[in-house]
Amino acid sequence: MEKIVKTDAEWQALLDPLTYQVTRKSATERPWTGKYMDCSELGTYCCVCCGTPLFVSDAKFESGCGWPSFFEPLAGVILERLDTSHGMVRTEVTCARCDAHLGHVFNDGPAPTGLRYCINSVCLVLESR
């Protein structure tokens, strides 16, 4: 996968202010405000910054946390790193292709993985089936 690298100014020119803050500055959208809270839409969820497919709707579930949740990403498209900001220890997830901040992964998800990828809606674009 070819890495996408842009300057901060290039990302800011391409993205709306909220999407820029979340994907490039690791902000978080307010809970229950995202456009992808509904679990009935079928398709592939792609990175809003670079279009890389990240999750399929078959891996989406209602977690009750206020953000879209998935139990498994597609293979090789997500990077994980330790996040100790805001006085918490958690695992941040980013797009492997463009380094966009997507959200965090927790160990309280359903089978088969036991994981909950808690992802900001503004980081995603749904390609419908």
C-alpha cells in the first residue's frame, strides 16, 4: 500500500474543519452526532482522507457508546499506537495509508474478536452495496 503524505496545510484545504480536527489533530466528534450510527446500512466504510477501505458493515455492531463500532477491520489497513492523552491509557487507531486518526480500540467488543473499534463518523465514507 502506497503511503499518502500531505502537508498540514494541504489536509486543511481538503477537509472541512471538524474532519480536519478529528483526522489530523486527533480530536473526537461529540457522541451520538455521527452520520453512521445506524447499523442497517450495508457496504464498506472507507477512510475519508484517502479512500482506503477500512471496515465492512458485517463487522459493525451497536455498542451503545455513541460512536460507530466495529469488531474487526479489514486486514492490514489499521495501525495501532498507545495513547496516554487526557489522563487515560488506550489504543489509538489510525489509517495505515494516510495516518488519519480514526478513533480507539477497546477489549470489550463482541465475539469473534472481543474488540470494539470505536470510530468517529467524520473519518468514514460509506460505499454502499
